[in-house]
Amino acid sequence: MPVQKKRPAKVGQPKSVVTGGAGFLGSHLADLLLKRGHKVIAIDNFVTGTVDNIAHLGGNPNFKFIQQDVTEFIFLDVPVDYVWHFASPASPIDYLELPIQTMKVGSLGTHKALGLAKQKGARFLLASTSEIYGDPLVHPQTEDYWGNVNTIGPRSCYDEAKRFAEAMTMAYHRAHGVDIRIVRIFNTYGPRMRLNDGRVVPAFIGQALKNKPITVFGEGKQTRSFCYCADLIEGIYRLMMSSTNLPVNIGNPIEMTVLEFAREILRITGARSKIVFKPLPQDDPKQRRPDITRAKKLLRWEPKIHLAEGLAKTIDYFRDKV
Ligand code: UDP
């Protein structure tokens, strides 16, 4: 296997580039990197990210922001040690509305971000997703499961873009020796999600805070496992600093049905909302729970924040927004 010419300089202040740096997870990652002493360049085109997520970093001499679409050539005339590729719409209604941008950022954007890592001799981390497992036939999902994706369904723009992104990342690793990491992110929640992004956490919290009906899709029997953003970002940081090139699931293995989740939101908010049932979107995965054995073993990581605690912080954040 070819060896990448340069490796991250292990001396001096580490320098990180975060694509999607104004997004929900990208901005939390930028905060953590700054706390751990990195210089951070965040890149975002604000398709789904927002300046509000990074406004608190204005004036920080270690933080720089570039407004750019990462599907275009990324030119930076400074050294880079780590590239964290987080740019992408990530909620089902966003990628249904933006299918072509979603496919472009997963393919062309990943290509450009890998090209940057190769040119700088930087280590590269791809933010992949549990969606690469599709509607999984193996439960819980282990990293060696290849998935069950409908290539022509409404979610395929996201699922296949991320599958392509993983393949492209491995091709740069094999052909150019780029030092890569792949994290498969499971459902994550926390402050800085958009209230209207359509995902179940902001949707139910927004509805509960307005005492409006809670819209459970299908019969609410489908399952998800929710990870608080701070836990997730810590796991991803450990992955980047580890020595493994294997994909690693990061998420919370505590699984519940969507109906149970709706009841939990009602309990915590004390809302008087009714639960109403709406049609289940096409190809909505019936079950999802990460097997995190690999993360535990290789990264000594597991989530620490209980759902009630994480939801309380998230609800506080949304109180000002509704
Ligand atoms: N969901 C729901 N009501 C909503 C939004 C979502 O019942 O108002 C369900 C959705 O059908 C899915 C689960 O909640 O089964 C999680 O959806 P989300 O959009 O958060 O992300 P996904 O895990 O499907 O990518």
C-alpha cells in the first residue's frame, strides 16, 4: 500500500479543518477541538448549517470560518493535520428536499476533502452514518454488516452518497495511503439541532413545548437509540486520535420505540399534548441500535449521558426557539 508522503506533524499546535463546521455536529466538534488546543478552520455553505451555531467563536484567534461549498475545490495555504468531513444534509426531510446537493456533497465533497487531506498529509475522518445499513436485517448493527438499502427509494440519495463516501475514503487509503478513519453515527440529539429539521427529537420537543399533538409516524413500533451530542463528539475525537482504519459505530445502544420516546418527551416536558398517528414514511428503518463493542474495545468509549439528562439540556435550548 502506498504510504502518504507527509503525516500529521506531531509538534506544535494541531490544525484541524471541519467541513460542515456550522452544522449541529460540526459546530460541537469545533468547540471540542478548540478546547483541546487545536486551531480550527470551519467550512460551511449554510445549506443546513447556521451562523448562530458558531457566532460564539467569533474573535477566537484559533478559529477561522470559510463560507464555501465543499463540492468545489478547497484551497488552503496553511498546514493541516486533521480533516473532519462532516458536511451533508442529515435529516430525512432535508435530504428529501435536497437530494442532488446531498449526493454531491457525499461524492464530490468527499473527493475534495480527501484531496485536501492527501495534499496536506493530513489524517482524514469521514462522518458516515447508520443509514448505510439501510433497513437493517441484522440487529443490533455490527460494523461488518453490509446493509439493506433500497437504491431507488427516497432515502437512497443520502444512504448511497454515504456508502460511496466510505468507498471513496477506502480508495484514497488504498491508492494514496491517506490515513483514514470512518465513524458511523447513529441517531444523535442535542442543542443546535434545527427545530424544523423534521427529525424526531426536535419535532416532538417543539410539539410538546407548544402543547400541540405529537406526530408519531406509523404505529410508533419502529425503534431508535438516541445518543447525546457531547458523548458522540468525544467518541469521534477518540476515533480520530486512535490508530484504527476500521469503521466504528458511535451511538447509544439503549433502544426504544418511537411511541415510548413520545411518552418520554411528554413525561419530561409535562406537556398536555395528545399523541396522533401519521403515515410511516417510505423505507423508514424498522429497527436501529448500534453494536458498540468495537468502540468500547478500541476507543475505550461508551456513552455516559442518560436520556433524561440529555433531553433536559436539549429542551432548555429549544424553549427559547419555539
Ligand atoms: N418520526 C416520527 N414523528 C416525527 C418525526 C419522525 O414518528 O414527527 C419517526 C420516524 O418515522 C423514524 C424515527 O422517528 O422512525 C426517527 O426519525 P428521524 O427523522 O429522527 O431520523 P431517522 O432515524 O429516521 O434517520
